[in-house]
Amino acid sequence: MYELTIHLQTKSKTPLYEQIYRYIKREIQENRIASGEKLPSTRALSRHLEVSRSTVELAYEQLTAEGYIEPKPCAGYFVCDIS
């Protein structure tokens, strides 16, 4: 599982979920997170970043809608092949 080290800017005008979304999207686009890699669960990432779970869920939902990640039932979120 890929460990995400995101430095959130709490005083930024950009919402936290969007900062998470942009970070993960950039990591995928720049191949720092490989296709097929499992992302942390929403619960684990929210605990790690000290944000609400719904904040992480919003970021994951946007990434899913754009085809960067896909949820697999009872397994978690995995990075899609974007090539």
C-alpha cells in the first residue's frame, strides 16, 4: 500500500478535499503511484491527515469519477491504468 504524505494547507482557500484530490491525481499522473497500487482506506487516511472521513471520501469520489482510481468491494481503492 502506498503511503501518502500530504501537507494540507488549512488556511488555504482551496478546500481540503480538493488538496487531497490534486495531490493523489498528480502522484498518479507522474507515476509515483503505480497502476494497481492500493490506496489507504478512507478511514486510515482521514486519521493520518487528521481530517474528517467525508473529506477523504469526497477526494476519492472525484478521483473515481475521473477514472484515476476504482473501488473494489471489500478490498479498497486501487489506482487505474491511465496510459
